[in-house]
Amino acid sequence: MNSFTREQCADFDRLDELAEYRQQFDLEEGLIYMNGNSLGVLPKAAKDRVQEVVHEEWGRGLIRSWNTADWINLPNRVGDKIAGLIGAGEGEVVVADSTSVNLFKLAAAAVRMRQGRSKILSEPGNFPTDLYILQGLEKFQQGQVRLNTVNRNDILDAIDEDTALVVLTHVHYKSGDMFDMAAITQRAHEKGALVLWDLSHSVGAVPVQLNEAGVDLAIGCGYKYLNGGPGAPGFLFVAKRHQEQLEQPLSGWFGHANSFAMRDDYEPAPGIKRTLCGTTPVIGASLLEVGVDIMLSASMSRIREKSLQMGDLFIKLVEQRLSGFGFEIASSKDASIRGSQVSLIHEQGFAIMQALIARNVIGDFRAPNILRFGFTPLYLRYVDLWDCVDALVEIMEQEEWNRPEFKKLTAVT
């Protein structure tokens, strides 16, 4: 195993083709932020954009800005930009609602498109809101569909002629392990089922090619690697071949064929617009567009290359410097099936993470024992990885994690 030094990490930074992007983000001096897989950093340009939206478009334009500032087309405009990050086409992605709401809309629509089939397939340990939404849909359907969960290694064999929909998260939120999207989608189609992918931990972090893989449906969030801000609206994808058949259950006025005709009867809009529901969150969608524009200006292949290098380096540093302290690596060492994060297991994971955060090194904790470290190549440096592990070494050597204040549970972990 190669032994690394901080000087070598600094050399990696000097050669980094993405290093200039760090200046586009508002990062506090001395902060090491390794939680962009949960909430991305504020783009500096978003400060100017929010001033423009609030003071000019809302403050002066008022209701006129739906036309003059083109608020009405925000969902489609930003959606088309996100499409460029996930291998989708124009008119296949729209920004709307939250990830959870979008999952309900598309899962319900997919089940309706596969009437006569009774199974929704997912995996245990999927992101909780995904399972909760599917459980809610199961109850709402009153026995017409049931949610089955099987271990990820058994997914392919579990897809059968009774499967209506397969719902999986492309990159697992805890381990960072990544499914073979093309293989699972192909198997589902062979059995006549549809597939819905959650891209929340993928978009902006790993290359995604939805149309190349033949994907039917997808959802994702805007506040992680896209740096859209806390509570940023989510997005959804519907392949064009399904759009005219799709009937989503939340038939709100923005999904109407003519929203301002003010008719009593609902008529779905053509294309992807029919997946809209209520009024666009203009401020949130406008700030999300800033983050998406930054991401589009970078090379996704270079982002992935740096992410993989960072993941490999972090794993080696952990093995090199933290052996004997009780850590286990929860993520795959095979970079080809790992997303843009590395997770560690430790029985004192929560307290260790709180001690790390107190040192201004921010990752996060996921119960019961996972410490997560996200790699966001546009603003994270290689020396940050060294300094993070260096802080962990001191925390463990000095048993800082054992202090009472670090064991006190917080509302958000």
C-alpha cells in the first residue's frame, strides 16, 4: 500500500483541472466540508441571483414577472438543463415539488400503466422516504399492489411477470454502492415491468445516461451535488415514449393543458408538463438554476475522475492512519461501483462525528453506526482529505469523542 503525505495531496491540488471552481463557492476559511452529498455549498452567484429575484422580479415586477421574467417556464427551462447532466432529452425533465412528492406521482402513475400486476420491488435499507412513500402508496391502493423488498444481490432474480415497478436508488445513501442501471432496467423490461430510479446521490456526482440505459422514470433532488440550497425543489424524468400515457394522481392546475383557462374539468397538458402540480417555487427554482449552470460548465467526466481519485485516496489514508481505532470501511473499494462518497463504520460513530464537526470538519452520521464523507470535486481539495483524517487521528488518540457534549443526540444528524 502506498504511503501518502500532506505535501503529496497539495501536489494533487496544484495539478487539479477543477481547482478554479472552488472560487465560485462561499466557503468559510478553515472549513473542511465533506457533506455536499447531503447539502451542497452556497454558490457565490446565488447571492446575486436571489437579490435579483426578490428585489427586482418579485419586488418591482410583481405578478407581471410570470411573463416578463419568464417564471412560468422555470420548471421546463431548469429541467432541460438538468437533462444534460443525466443523459435525458429536451422535454423529458421538469423541476417540481419535492423528491418524495415526485416519487409518489410517478410510482402511482407507473402502477396504473401496469394494471393487473401487483408487485412494487425495492430493497431493504433503501432511502427511508422512498420506502415510506411506497408503503403509503400500497395502503392507498388498498391491496391492489404490494411492496416487496429483497436484498440488492437478489434484485435481478426477483423481477418477474407480476412486477409492475422496480424502485431503486442508483447510489445508496449509506454505503455509496452503485447499481448497474442498464442491467436492472433491461431485466425489468424483459419481464414487462417499469423502472424508477432515484438519482438524488447521483446527479452532479456520477455520469448518468438515462436514455442510453432505456430508463422509464426517475426522480432526484436539487440540494445535494447540484448546490440548489436547503429545500431546493426536486426534479423528475419521464421518457418521451411514456408521456402521453402517463396519468399522475396530483392533477393540479400547473399540469393542466391550459392553466389559465380556469375550466372546472382537468385536461392533462401534453408532454412532461402534465407531471406538474402546484405553483412553481420561484425563488428556490431560480437558485437551483445557478447551481445547475455551474455544474453544466464543468466536465462530468473530469468530475467523476476526481471523485474516484478522492475516494481511493481517502480509503488509503484511513487504512494508513486509522488502523487500530475500530473503523471499518463500509463502501466498496471497487471505484467502478462506488458513488461520490466513502462511509466508515464505528460503534461510536455519532460521537466521533460530533467531535469532528467541532473541529470545523463537516461530514454526517447515519444511524446506527455510519460516518459519511462526501466528495464534491468542484470545491473539495485533496489536502482536505488529509486534514480530515488527521483530525480523526487526534480525536481517537485523545478520546475526544468520549466527551459528554459529543454524545448528546441532536435533532438532525
